[in-house]
Amino acid sequence: MLSTATRDKLKQVSTATLATALYKRGFRNQYIQNVHPIAFKGENMVGPAFTLRYMPAREDLNPVSVFQDRAHPQRKAVEECPPGAVFVVDSRKDARAASAGSILVARLMVRGAAGVVSDGGFRDTPDIAALAIPSYHQRPAAPTNLTVHQAIDINVPVGCGDAPVFPGDIVVGDGEGVIVIPAHLADEIAEEAVEMTVFEDFVTEKVLEGRTILGLYPATEEQTKVDFAAWRQEKGR
Amino acid sequence: MLSTATRDKLKQVSTATLATALYKRGFRNQYIQNVHPIAFKGENMVGPAFTLRYMPAREDLNPVSVFQDRAHPQRKAVEECPPGAVFVVDSRKDARAASAGSILVARLMVRGAAGVVSDGGFRDTPDIAALAIPSYHQRPAAPTNLTVHQAIDINVPVGCGDAPVFPGDIVVGDGEGVIVIPAHLADEIAEEAVEMTVFEDFVTEKVLEGRTILGLYPATEEQTKVDFAAWRQEKGR
Amino acid sequence: MLSTATRDKLKQVSTATLATALYKRGFRNQYIQNVHPIAFKGENMVGPAFTLRYMPAREDLNPVSVFQDRAHPQRKAVEECPPGAVFVVDSRKDARAASAGSILVARLMVRGAAGVVSDGGFRDTPDIAALAIPSYHQRPAAPTNLTVHQAIDINVPVGCGDAPVFPGDIVVGDGEGVIVIPAHLADEIAEEAVEMTVFEDFVTEKVLEGRTILGLYPATEEQTKVDFAAWRQEKGR
Amino acid sequence: MLSTATRDKLKQVSTATLATALYKRGFRNQYIQNVHPIAFKGENMVGPAFTLRYMPAREDLNPVSVFQDRAHPQRKAVEECPPGAVFVVDSRKDARAASAGSILVARLMVRGAAGVVSDGGFRDTPDIAALAIPSYHQRPAAPTNLTVHQAIDINVPVGCGDAPVFPGDIVVGDGEGVIVIPAHLADEIAEEAVEMTVFEDFVTEKVLEGRTILGLYPATEEQTKVDFAAWRQEKGR
Amino acid sequence: MLSTATRDKLKQVSTATLATALYKRGFRNQYIQNVHPIAFKGENMVGPAFTLRYMPAREDLNPVSVFQDRAHPQRKAVEECPPGAVFVVDSRKDARAASAGSILVARLMVRGAAGVVSDGGFRDTPDIAALAIPSYHQRPAAPTNLTVHQAIDINVPVGCGDAPVFPGDIVVGDGEGVIVIPAHLADEIAEEAVEMTVFEDFVTEKVLEGRTILGLYPATEEQTKVDFAAWRQEKGR
Amino acid sequence: MLSTATRDKLKQVSTATLATALYKRGFRNQYIQNVHPIAFKGENMVGPAFTLRYMPAREDLNPVSVFQDRAHPQRKAVEECPPGAVFVVDSRKDARAASAGSILVARLMVRGAAGVVSDGGFRDTPDIAALAIPSYHQRPAAPTNLTVHQAIDINVPVGCGDAPVFPGDIVVGDGEGVIVIPAHLADEIAEEAVEMTVFEDFVTEKVLEGRTILGLYPATEEQTKVDFAAWRQEKGR
């Protein structure tokens, strides 16, 4: 369960800061490699993962008529993705064909999904860019997903961009990319990342004022700690 | 021959929709992989392919002085590309050196070419971005083409981004990428894609209004067909 | 030593033109492959290279606490990079983790560095985009550099994007990418590139007026030379 | 169900011939890309697929102690793989760590498995080479699978070397590599492949005797058909 | 024209030695990257290049029935390849499907071809390994070439493994790989390579006897030249 | 310092077993990716690392005449590599040109080096295969190293096949590949690996006798421990 408090915290921190918080706990592969926002809207994507797994398509099983089946896993997954969730597609890093197009992404938006991520590519990306739902992928891919992908499993553990993704893991996307926080750590990682962000904002301000990073970042000098305490006081953070 | 009617239709549809129309006929590899517009101008690129084939450059054959030869295939191709055609360069997906620069692209524009595509990279891309000709490539490549490429054949069948391209095939580019329609299918694909687009616009509107995709997309429910007919009536499409 | 005159010349020419000037002298690999500006500010980056070499990180040597050491090569390099220099990071083309983040880049900016380049990726790229320092990389990489990279050597000869970079080589970046000029050739390459640029501007103007490239580019026709001389006279270049 | 007759047929034909028989029916992606036999023993591997799916490993879930759990999917899969089956591992084409080692492969051998295939790499390959069980992979990978892989699903549809593999599909390996026959086509493909092999053996003999391939392969000349009929008669095939 | 004398010389030298002789003349890309012998027979492959160019296959043009056309470029090329020539296939480095199989290679052998090279893969490689014709490729590829490749041009300049290959260039393969000598340089390169080989044999002998490479390789010490002269005398080379 | 006892132990264990021992201590990247023995002689390569770092070659600095300089780092490194050491070359995973050839490898052998490793390729590999020195690389590369590589640093920390290698680290190669043991852990890793090997040999024997791996591997059943103790007694290990 993602609490409102944690969601709010994760809205304000960067994937970079989260990556460091995870790194401190021994996690090195939670960043989804090689995806970027289609059109970053200025606000972080935050939500629990709801996954769709693709396997390589077999020709006889993938005529366009398959979508007439209401139980087709791709369509079913879109209709089952809970409000607030991030729809994560394991496309085996293959962007030769689309993971989905603007109609499905629009449907996810309307249903209240917090965002969509594929380690392959979406199609209709100019339309997706105009939708009010955060979308992350590798590169545009016009061909229909049936060309290369066959939806096979809904909400199972998957890989996405070489990162492990378990259903319910907390997925955060910013202007750079997407990171996956193991569900049981979301609260403490969010808390720590907010604290780190306050400090990084202080450091950035000081660096822009001309201070050296030595002793400042990390705060190995006593004076840094004193200054930071004063700065927090002043800023009310 | 690309008719004006077909050209106009292809101006209004997406590469994604065309890819699906081609997929229905068994074509899976017509999308040029891994190219994107340098600066999309909002209007589709449409035209028959006029090709240039590069092979790996051999050092003794590629001093800069080769361009003093008016018959050099790269320069000759630029001067021979017919108005309305799309200039397609087979760069063997190698973007370590340029396929061409802004001067040649400007010349193609002035000569009336409908666009340029390379599965390698162009140079002078900030200048190309300012030209009124659609240009698609993999990534900027400042080094002169002689570094890696040697122009060898004009208007022969080639590969571009793993897609087969025959001279005269109809090449369409949009905000996502580029697709190649076999010449003999251009009319019927264009016609079908326009029809598909009307339906997809209807579906998008309904999805944004909150309707489920099940039964709607594809239109497996009778009501969808009824609603779509009414919508077309109303919209005059 | 990079003279002001040469720096000024290099501010006005493109990496494409420089690549050709280098190619004429037998240099084929001076363009840093697969990097691009994070947010091009309209002005070229120019400066001598100051390098940092990364090697693959070993887990026991890279807890986050390493940055408490003021002599850590990454931090030390940032504090030692001379004003006017371009900070070039050999990240072995590995963008799975960051080469640096916005705080270090800000510090380099404040210290007067002319720019930063990595053949891996930076983190905090939305913040870096807002800084007034040219920054080039492969793609955003949120994970801390410790995940994959260990800073090991300061200002030694390195590879960056498959290009050789010696400390003191003149590094130039524009809207496309980055090129490395061997130090001893900087003056003559700059001079030649300025001259080439004048000619290319003339050619571009003529091409946009409708002239064929044959005989014009390169100037194999006598008339071209006459016209160019007149044009220079007129433009005062 | 794989009949003994079909198994026997598939023992005598090559993956190349099977690929062509599949191609005739519209299947283009059934060959597992980029795997080879560790030590081909001269006899084809034939059996229904029993699959294991790996996802990227998460550090906290993969200490070496996980194998103390008898229900760990990797160990469970090995103990459940039916005699006669081919154990197919979806390693996401990642050979940085092992898919399995010699002890598990030995156990599969003893349990009667028909072979093992991974699109990643095995470890202890010198020992595996000495075992009497066909084994196919990409390249040796000494690191324990926990480094990169986490076993997550047993006997579900997977991808292996970009080929779709459904449990029960018939997997055939020869001296070149491995191909996957959709279960429902195994009998007819086997039958056709045997017939094709007879013809190819005839053609090979004629080619080695000096006959041109034109008219012979394929048999577009009447004489070829006559000769082939006689040859079959003579050879009793 | 490849003289018998030059052919004989090229039989005795390595691709490594030839690469150095070419490098001295400014050629850096004549080695065909990433191919190896299927089963090296101990004798070099030497002959002029006869090329076949593949483009990406388009589905409607590549049913298996295409081979019923005697003019199909793949079959035509095999029947036209002159005795003594090396059959070089430009497969765009794509080994997902076969460049050719054992029957065509056998036919080339019977017709007297000096060898076959593809930068993709051959099928039926266990059979090819048994044929008395040198064969070089990237990796085995069981699928029929129609899956991915369409033969389009015979004996035109091509790329093979990133090397430029012009018809008539002299192609040499040894136990390591394949190199392409520009036709007009074959005689002098062969001559020089033989001389270099004599010296390298001398050096190897001395190194195995314990001498340092400094002063010996290259022969910067006068004594080395004296010793080498004596050694040649003694060996009669 | 590598003791004789540790060297002897490391001679008897596999890189796979060492990888697991390292994994238990948190090391995930010590296996050199994508190298293999040129011709495994049946005995492990063991020795401390002595490194050579290559950077990308710049044309003006790499005529063949550079080797006339006795201080050229490549030649100097070969003459300075201590007896018993493993010569590790950081070739940036680039096998387009040779890291070294048979003469240098022969010299290293004569000087008593324990082996050579490159994450690029060696040339003259048929000759190297015949030498009595373990040699590991990615693939044969005939072109002279000057084509792509410039030797720049001797015995500094480097990357090799994505693994960190510090001078003095203990490098072990077997029939599969090469692993790097941090120097300070060599004794304890060797000791543990020998113990693990004894247990794995026991397990293998039991598995071949038909025992299930559950409870046996790892030894979670009490009976396994009893049996193993008895087996050790019996075997005297």
C-alpha cells in the first residue's frame, strides 16, 4: 500500500536521489535503463507497479483479429490496471514494434493510472505527448505490437530495462527516467530522499554562491552542518 | 506513380496506422528502424523513394578531392533526385560519419525533394532543422561522409534501418518515424489508412469520454458500429 | 595554450567543419561518438581538455562514504579543473550510472570550466539543463556513479566516445556534438575552419538561391571563385 | 504429445531443414538466435519444452542462502522437468551470469531430460561438455546465476533467443543450434522434413557429381523428378 | 588478374602480416570484422572477390517458390562465380538467417571457387565443415535466407564485415579470418608480406631462444640485421 | 604477494567456484566478460595482474615506426612484466584490431609470464594456440594494434571485460574464462574454493548416482552432512 504521505514525498524528489538512497541499502539495478519521458509534464509519476509481460510473437497466434477477444491479455490488463498504478510493460527491451499506442494509453489515463512505462517503444507518440499521463519508453515504434510482441501474463514479476519489477513495487518517474522502489522500502526511502533533497538544495545554493564541494558535499566539515542547520531554520524545511 | 489523391491521403495518416494496414497484408519490416525527424514541421513527408547506396569507404578512394568530380555518385544523386521524391540513403545503420550535410539537404529542398532519410546520421543538423524539408536520421554525425561511407549506387534497391526500400516505393514520415509502402499497394493502403484513422479518431474521442476499449476497439459490439456510423454522419467524415 | 584568437574562431565554426579540416590532415576519429548537448545554449563550448578516467567500480571500494575523502579523484578533479578547461570524463561509454550530477557540474561552472563531456550519462539533467555551462553526454543516468564507475586517474590521456583525448587537446562542442583537436593543430585548424565557414555560408546562400552544387561545392568552376571573391568583398568577410 | 515416430524423424533432420518447413507455413522466428551446442555428440536433441523463466535479480532476494529453500524455482524446476523434455531457460539473452551449472545439468541428465537450452550462458562448461546430455547456450558464464538472474516461473510461455517457446513445443537441436516447432505441427513438420532431407541428400549427391543447381534445386526440371524417383528406388528411401 | 606467383605467395602468409602491410599504405579497414573459418583446413583461401549483395527481404517477394526462377540472383551468382574466385556475400552483418547452405557451397566447390565468405551466417555448417572449400562466416544460421535476406545484385562493390570489397579485390583467409587486398596492390603486398614473414619467422625463433624484443622487433639494432642476414643465408629463404 | 600454497589451490578450482566465493563477499563483477581461452591446455592460469592500458589510437601518433622506440609502452610492458604475472590488457572491449600478436606473447612466455588476457583480440592466434602460455581474448583480430589501440599506461588500475583489475590482483583462468580476485582476499578465497570444490565433487558423484539435489545441494539435510563427512574420510580429501 502506497500511503498518501509517501506518494507526496516521492512527488518531490528525483530518481537520482532515490537511486542513491537505494544504493546505500545495496540496490544497484532498480533504475530502468534506457527509457525517457515522452513529454515530461513537470510532475513526477508515482504509483505501485501493475505489470504486463510480453513474449516474442508467434505468427499464427497474432493476426489482428486477436484483439476481438475481450480476454486478450493486453486489453484485459489495460482494463484491470487499478487507479493510481503505474502500468509497466516488459517488452524485452525490443523497440522494433509498439508496446501500445495512444488509444490504450488514453484509456489508462481515463481509468486513473498514474503512468505507463515500457522498455520498448510506444506508437502514436505525438498523441501520447499530448495526454495528461506520464509515459516513458525507449523510442517511438510505429509497428503494431503483434509484429514482435505477444501479451502473455498480467501482473507477474518482470524485468523492465534490466531492472526487476514486482507487482506493487513503487515506481517513480521524473524528467530523467524511472526507478523502482521495493514495496517494503517505499516509506523509508521516500523519507530519506526528502531529507537528502533538502540537503542537496542547500548544497546547490552554496555551490552557486561559490563554495567548494570539499567539506560541503558530503558534509564532512563541522561548519557545513552548522550552516545547514541555520539554512533549514531560515527556509523552514 | 503516386497520385495526388493518394499523396493527400498519406499526408493525413500516421506511420502507426500505415504499419497496421501493412501488417494485415503480411508486411512486418517496412518501418525504418531507429530514425526520427530532425525537427518535425507538423506535416507528413510523402513521396516515392529515390535511393543512394553507401558502402564502407576505402581510404585511397576517398580524399576530399573526390567531390571535384561532378560524376561523384553522392553529388550526382542529389542533382538527379526528382522533385517530389524522398531521398533515401542506405548508410548501413552506421552513424559514425555523416550521410550528408546541410548544403546537400538544402539543394534537395530547392530541387523540390519531398524529404531525406538516412539510417545513419546527418551533419549540420541545427541548419537542417531550420530548412523546410523533412529530414530523418539516427543521430547527428559531424564527420564528413568520406570517413566511413563511399557513395556507390544510385536508385537501386537498398536496405534502410532494416527495411527493404525499392526505388518508387512510397515513403511516409510523421512525427515518429518513417515507413515504406510497396509501390503497388500505395493506393489501397492509403485508402484503408484514412478509413482506419476516422475510426481511431472516433475511438479516441469515446475513450476520452470514458468508454471502455472492450467492444469498442476493435468494434466487436454492435452498438459501437451504430455509434460510429452516427458519429461519421455528424462529423461529415 | 589556447589563444584568445583561436578560441574566438572556434566559437564561430561547427564541429562538422572542424571534422573536415581534421580529415584533410588524416584524422578520422576525433569526433566523440554518441554524445549530444543536454540543452544547447546557442554558443559553442571551447577549451582545453582536462580529463577524468573512470574504471569499473569494485563493490568494497565504493561505499557512499568514499566521498568523505577529500582526495577522492572525482571530487579532486572537479576542484582542480582549471578555469577555461573542458572537463572530459572517460566513462567507457557506459551510461548505466552517472558520470556526475548537477552539484559537481554547478561547481565546475562556478570555477569557470568551459564545459563538461562524458561518454556515459549525467544525472540531475533537468538541473544541468538550467545551468549556464555546456554539458554533453550520452543519456541521463540517475544511479550514483559508484554503482558502475570508480574515478581513478586525473588528467591522463583517455578515450571518450572512441576518440583519443590528451590533456590540453582543444575540445569544441556545438549543437550536434563534440570534437577534439590535437593541441598542436588548434591554431591552423581554427583558421582553416573559419575560412571554410565563410565559403560554406556563400555556398548555402547560392544553393538557397537555386544554384546547382556542381561546380559550386567544391568550387571547381572559375565562375564560382569569381562570385565568391565578390561576395566576400560585399559581405566584408 | 510427442510420438516415438515423430521423435525418431526429428532425430534425423537438421534445424535448417526444419526452419524451411516452418517458413513455408509462415513461421520466421522459431530458431533460437545465438546459441550453439557446448559439445555436440552427433545426435539431435529432441523433446517437448519445459521452461524456466528468469527475471533480473534483486540483491536482497538473492543471497546464496536462497538455495536452502527446496521450493526455489530453479531447483524445483530441475526436479520437476519430465523425462524426455528439453529444459529451456529464458535468460533474457544475458550471459553475464550462469543460467545453471554442471550439477544441475547432471541432475537433469540423470532424471532423463532430453537436453538443456539457455539464451544466456552455463557455467562449468568443461564438465557439461563431458556429460551425455545435449546442452546449448550463448557463451560460458562463470558467475552464479544469482548475480543477474532470479528464477521466477516454471513452465510458462517464454522467449528464448528471440523465439517464442510454449511449454510442450517440440525443441530440436543439432550441430548448429536449436529450433522450436509449435506443438500442433510437430508431426507434419517432422514428416515433411524427412521427405525434404531425402531430396536434399539426392541433390547433394548430384551436386557433388557436378550437376548444376538450376533445374535441380528446386526440382523445376522434369528430368530431376525422374532421376530423384529412380534414386529413391535405388536407395530404398 | 591474380598471377600464380602472387597467389602462391598469399598462400604462405597470414592475414595479420597482410594487415600490417596494408596499414603501412594507409588501409585500416580491409579486415572483414567478426568472421571466422567454419573448419580451417590448414591452407589459406586466396582468390579474387566475386560478390553477392543481399538487401532486407520483403515478405511478398520471398516465398520459397522464388528459387524456381533460374534467374534468381542467389542461384545465378552461384552458377556464375568464376573458378578460382572467392564468393563474398554482403549480408549486412545479419546472421539471423542463412546467407547460403551446404548445397550451394558444394556447388561453388565443384565449380572451382576458391572459398566463400559471409558477414552473416551459413546453414548446414556441419556439412560445410566437411567440404573441401574454405568457408568463413559469423555464426551458424539455420533459417532459410528468404527469412531476412533478398539477393539483389551480383558482383557489385559491397561491404562485408565493415570492409569495402570491390569485385576483383584479392581475398585472403587464414585460420583467423579474412582480409581484402585492393586489386592493384596485390602483387606488391604479397611480395612484402612474404619478406615480412621471413623476418617474423626469424624473430620468433630468436624470441623462443630467449632474446629480448627490444632492438630485435623491429630490427633497430645493427646486430639484428647481421643475424637476420646470416639466418636467411643458413635457411635459404 | 601470491604464496605458492595459494597458487596451488587456485590451480585446482574453477572460475565458477571462485565466482561464488566472491559473490558471498559482495563481489559481482570480477568475472572478465566475453573472453575465452585460445587453446585451453588443461591447467589453470594463475598469477598477479600486470596491466597495460590502451586508449583509442590517433593517426599521427601511430605510424608503424613507433615500435622503433624502445620505450614504447607496449614493448616496454612486455619486457617489464614480472615472471609469474598475468599480462592483462585493457582494450576497451574493442576487437577490431589486435591487442598483441604471437611474437609478443612468445616473449612473455619466455620471460615466465603466467598468461595473457585481453578484452579485445589477439592476432596470430593459430601460433598463439601452439605456445605453452595460457591466452584469453574475445576473438581473433588480424589488424595491427596501431589501427585502433595506443598503449598509454603500464600497470595502472584498468577495466577488462567490465571487471575492475588492480595491479597485483590475482587473476585465474580456466577452460571457461577469467576471474579477478582482489589481492587481499586471494588466500581466503583460494582456501574456501578448495573446500567448495571438494563438496561439489561429492555432490556431483551423488547426483550421477541418482540422488536428488534437494537437501543435497546445498546440504540442508543432516544426512548429506553425514554422507559428505564419510566421503571425505574415504577419499582422503
